[in-house]
Amino acid sequence: MCELLGMSANVPTDIRFSFTALAKRGGATGPHADGWGISLYEQKGCRNFHDPNPSATSELAALVRDYPIKSKTVIAHVRKANRGRVALENTHPFTRELWGRAWTFAHNGQLKGVKALPLSFFRPIGTTDSEHAFCWILDQLVRKYMDYPPARVLDKEVKRLFADLRKMGVFNALLTDGRSLYASCSKKLTYIQRRAPFGRATLIDAEMQVDFAQETTPDDKVIIIATQPLTHDEVWTAVEPGSSLIFRAGEVV
């Protein structure tokens, strides 16, 4: 299985603290050594970093950990390959353009028979069931809506598509257009919201502590979602299996 990391914030926020923990799980404190990737949104742009090497020893991952990129929306992933060889084209997150925005997707689990789902407008570059599922989601959206639908309409449709994919197997997944962060939980996802009054947090996987009170303003709101908790001195909320959540600007919708 793989591990996921996502962030939704109301102001540009540094992801390096959480990414440091995730990167350790890619071959050091965890077995997810078959590649890693991260997508960070900056206004309408999206920075993407991918590497088929273990994140725990990747020089590119070290660059991301040291580079102060701030973003409102982030998706990251460390891979334990089960379908599709270890290769750059099979490294999550995957990104496509839809309605003039970059959409990003990462998945943890296996989906039996997903490659039998027909595709028209979007095609996989690699060979994973995950990328096929992503292309199918976008295909369904573009078939139904020629242009960006209202948020409440899009939210309902994405949750319906997520539910259909959960019927095919394990579908722990994150999807974003840079505005909303959609999360599907089949088995395991957990999240935390950080807002005033801010406190200290210590990583489980690395000797690293941050006092968020020194790094934030009273108006900041940040949600971090991960496969497993990243810190041991904060209270994380488990997502109910068989459900979907939507985050926008650091809030649960």
C-alpha cells in the first residue's frame, strides 16, 4: 500500500514539516520505496515534482524539504508498487487539465476491473489502475459538464464517482483542482485542522518540532490529511471508512 498527504489552507502555507515525515516513510521509517511525488498549487499554477527513487534518500526530495514553497493546496504520495512497474510515468500524483485548471490525483489501494471502464477524452500515460481511475473520473466530469459547474454541483458529482470506485476495491484517494481538496476513504485516512490558538507539534518519523504560534497569524486555518497521523502530540481525526470529505480553504465543507 502507498501513503497519501494532502493540505488545504486559507493562506499560502509551508508544507515542509509534514512532507519531511512523509518522505521518511518512503524507505526509512516505512516500506514505500517505489517512488514519490508532490504537487503544490500557486494561484492557477501547479508545481510538480516526481522521482521513482525512494523519497527517504532522494536528492530531489531533499530539495523540496529545503525549498520554502508556500501553497494553499498540496497533494503528495509515497508509493509501494503493486500494479505497474516502478517508473517515472507510474509515479503519483497524476495531473491533467480540465476546464482551464490543473487537476491532481493520488491513490492508495487496488481497484479490480477498473481498466475495463471506457475512456474517451483522457488516457493514462503509465500502467497503474490509479491513473486509469483518475482519467475515468475526469472523463465522467467532462461528459456531464461542458464548463465548470457550481461548487455544490461538482462536490455532489465527485462524491458519487468516488462511491462508484470504492465498490471496485480499496480507494483511498485525494483529488484537487487547486480550490477544493476531495478525499475518499475506503480503509484509512486521518486529518487534523490547525487554527488559533496554535501550539507545538512533533513529528513521529523525524526529530523535528514546530511551534506553529511562531509561524502563523490568528486568522490562519490549515487542514493536513494523511494515511496515518504524522505527529504524536496532536489529536488526529479518523475519516469514516466508506465515506468522502471535501476541504476548502482550511475548512471541512
